[in-house]
Amino acid sequence: GHLYLKPGPHFSHKLIDPPIFLPHRRVDSSGSMEAFASMIYLALLGLFVVVSGTPSADFLRCAQTQGFGSYVVLPGTSQYTALIQDSWVSNAGWTPVAFFEAPSSNGIKAALKCARQVSVVVCPRSGGHSKMGGSLCNGIVLDLARMNRYQFAQGGTSVVLGAGLPQGELLYHTVKQGPLGKFPPVGECPPVGLPGFMLGGGLIEMDGRYGLGCDNLLQVQYVLANGSQVSASATQNTELFWASCGGGGGYFGVAFGITLRLRDRSPYDRNSYFRYDWGISRAAQVLRAYSSWTLSGGKISLKLKSDFNVIPPVIRAFGVCWEVDSANACEAALNATPVFKVPGRIKRLNQHTTSLLDALKFMSKSGNYGQKIPPPSFTNEVAFLDQLYGAASKSNSVRWANTVSKYNSLPSLTYYQNIVNYCASTGISKSP
Ligand SMILES: Cc1cc2nc3c(=O)[nH]c(=O)nc-3n(C[C@H](O)[C@H](O)[C@H](O)COP(=O)(O)OP(=O)(O)OC[C@H]3O[C@@H](n4cnc5c(N)ncnc54)[C@H](O)[C@@H]3O)c2cc1C
């Protein structure tokens, strides 16, 4: 969703600037300085022809008059190219009029005012991880990465943070130096931004017990499209607060500040994670029983995945039992849920762990998303956090490039064809 701004009363038609003249200085009879000056003049004139009178130039000029000119990044610069690539989907063909690297809520207001004046759309960008490329557009990309401050509040039970703080960094700072025994209800992909994640709902590993990420929102501070600043909470602007939990980013305003409830770690620091496989012929039964895991009262995180890359192909369940003191207790809890009553399962992994971060590691990329046992040497939380933090500060474009190269080779067409064939053979779908 992009914020569409109608031209305001100050909308002005594009102005033709007077040309730029360089002072001529004759220094020697060869006239080389003069020729040099003429070259610069022509170069600047060329620049002028490209930029002046365009929405980009008009936006820059407006931002300058508002005192925020230095936060504008225009097309044709290496910084602009780098900023485009700093999105999960960076190759969808967007050519933003400009990036605005907002330093403050006043900066956001200025950018909205100028976008209105130039009559272009605005798309806020926080972590840039929209899988639809929603935080790039052909208007002004309001990049909030600079607004990444955080402060623990209310006796260490909540945290107030700027829109630009990625969730991995929040997890890192909370566990490393935040209130003892607390953690933020965030997902495990470090560079995902909190506004996009929270406004869209926010699926987390522990959501069965604590709800979605956005169920832990205490307040969201917005700049609305008309430039006004509002707070939304359970007591203020309650409709907007309701919409902030799942309504999605980019629709109701620019969220620049978030207050989030922190959670107690202790139930999650007693866990056991698991992985089970069934032959693929059991897939329909497993899928039918899948929703039953919610009966566990949120004490089991469970994900399903089919794997046609192994022979014979399998349907795989993996996840974490929370609040258990042993692998046996986990197994007992699993046995009580119908999905695990489907016969023929093969136990691949059931290992007792003690730390929330161990479980997150198993479920995240480090554990190949529930597919591999983290190395036995992994006992050091700080090392894991450093790894998360290191990943978060890497450019998204690197990650994007890796993803593209991965999908160029895997999964293959045969992989999908196998799924389609299988579904057709079982009658799961008549038109695969
Ligand atoms: C690798 C990966 C892993 C993921 N894992 C999970 C997961 O575990 N759980 C889960 O729930 N989701 C997950 N997601 C989905 C993710 O939560 C959404 O894509 C989310 O929108 C990303 O937020 P962002 O701030 O990084 O995105 P952005 O691309 O910056 O923004 C997403 C949308 O919100 C708008 N927006 C951005 N900032 C603001 C703001 N400050 N105010 C108002 N609107 C704004 C944008 O314009 C855009 O429309 C994952 C995505 C990826 C790519």
C-alpha cells in the first residue's frame, strides 16, 4: 500500500530555473582554463536538463526549503542504487522519484508535505522486507532506517523504539543488555522491520501462547497523510490502534514510533524441539489433523513441510514444545495431539534444550528452518546473538542475491511437478 497524496493548495506547476553561469577567468593565452570552465558549464547544463523541473528536482528543492534537503537521495547516484537494492524485492522495476532518509517525525512531515506539493505517491520503508516489494514505488520512498533508537520503559516491561530498528537488533539488545529475563515477541529473521511485521500481524514462534506480535503492541505513533501526528493505543485513537494490528503497513499513516510489551523468557527457556517424518502417502491424513495442534494451548509450535528432494519423499513436522523439562514430556504432549496419532512416523530428532535462543536457532535459518540439529558446540547465546546482529547489519541486497541464486537452482520444476502429481493422485485438488 502506498500513501496517495492529493495536490494541496500550494501545488505549483514546474518552474523553469534560470541557467547556471560560471565566472570566466582567462589565465593564459592557450585558454585552457576557459575551455575547462566551459566544459564544467556544459556538464552542469546537462545535469540541469536532466534534473531541473522534474519531480525529483522539485522534491529536493521543497525539502531544502523545509530544512531537510540533505536527507534526499536522487536518481543517478550510487547511494540511490544502493538504497534500491536494500529491499528484499529490489528488481521489480521501480524507479523512485527520490529516497528520503527520514531523521525524525518532523522530517517525515516535511517529506509528506513536499510529496504532496510535487504530487507523487509516498511509500514508507522500514526493514524493506515486503515480499511484494510494497516499500518501493515510483514516488518518494520514505526510508526510516535512521530512526532506530530504542529505550526500555515501564520498569523493563516494555520497549519504545523507532521504526527503523530491525527485529534482530531488538532481540539482540534486549537479550544482551535489556531487562533480565525478558524478550521481545518478534520473528527470527533479523533484518525484518518492526513496523511492517507488527502492522501486518506478526507471526512468531511462540504465538500460540502470546498471540501475534501485534497483540503485544501498546502504542503506535503515526504521522498521518495530512501531516498531523497522532498516537494510537487502547485508549487513544482506538480505531487506528485496532487497524494497526493486522491492517498492514502503508495504509493509515507513517508509523515512526512503537511501544511494545516485553515478554517473560522463563517458560520458553524450558523447551524441547523435534522433527518427525511420515511417508508422503500420509500427507492427506497429516494435513487434515494439522489444525489440532492448536489444542495444545500454545505450548507446541508446529510447522509442516513436504520434502520431495529425499527418497522416498516425506511430509515433515518440526517444531518446539515449550514449558517442558525433558524430551519425554515433549513426546507425551505431542502424543496427545491428533496430528501425531497418524501412524508411520519416524522420529528424526528429539533433543532436550534449555534456552529460548536454542529453539529459535533450530527454527530459523541457522537450523535450516527445523531441518538440522544445531551443532553441539552451540551453547553460547552471545555468539548466536552476534551472529544474528551481524546478519541484520548486512545489506539486504546480498541476501536477495543469495536467494535468487538459490532459487535459480532449487527447487526444480520436477519438484513442483511431483507435488502436482501427488495432489492429483490423491484427489486433494481436482485442478492442481
Ligand atoms: C525472509 C523473510 C522472513 C519473514 N519472516 C516472517 C515471520 O517470521 N513472521 C511474519 O509475520 N512475517 C515474516 N515475514 C514477512 C514480513 O513480516 C513482512 O514482509 C513485513 O511487511 C516486513 O516488514 P518490513 O518493515 O521489513 O517491510 P517493508 O518492506 O519496509 O514494509 C512493508 C510494508 O509496510 C509499509 N511500511 C513500512 N514501514 C512502515 C511504517 N513505518 N509505517 C507504515 N507503513 C510502513 C511499506 O510501505 C510496505 O507496504 C518475513 C519476510 C521475509 C522476507
